[in-house]
Amino acid sequence: MMKHSKADIFAIGRHRMETDGDGIRSLVVFAGCPLRCKYCINPYTWDGSKKAVSYTPAMLLTKVSVDSVYFQAT
């Protein structure tokens, strides 16, 4: 059995509309990103001072799959 690593997730924005185009979507904000993009929408997550939760890919999929009915409708 393959072991999956975990990722630190700062927040999951649910039912986002009118910010990224048509439809409803979820935004997963990863904590501690090393890229430091000039126009990053989440620079407050860079220093690691905010509390994050660790998720495996399966755990994260379960968490965002709750909104699947909204995704299908849009």
C-alpha cells in the first residue's frame, strides 16, 4: 500500500461565486508556500504563524466533495 504525504491547509473557501468566473467553486489555501509570487492572494500564509491543518489527499477530497452537488449544478 502506498503511503500518501500530508499537506498543511490554511483554509478551504467554500461556495465561492463571482470572484473567479461563472459557477461555484472551492478554494484550498495551502500554508507555507515557498513560491512568493508577486500577486499572491494569500501572502499571510507565508510565515507559518497561522494555524494550519494537515490533510492527506484523500482527506482533502472528502472535505471538498461535500460541495459536489453545487459543482454539478453550475
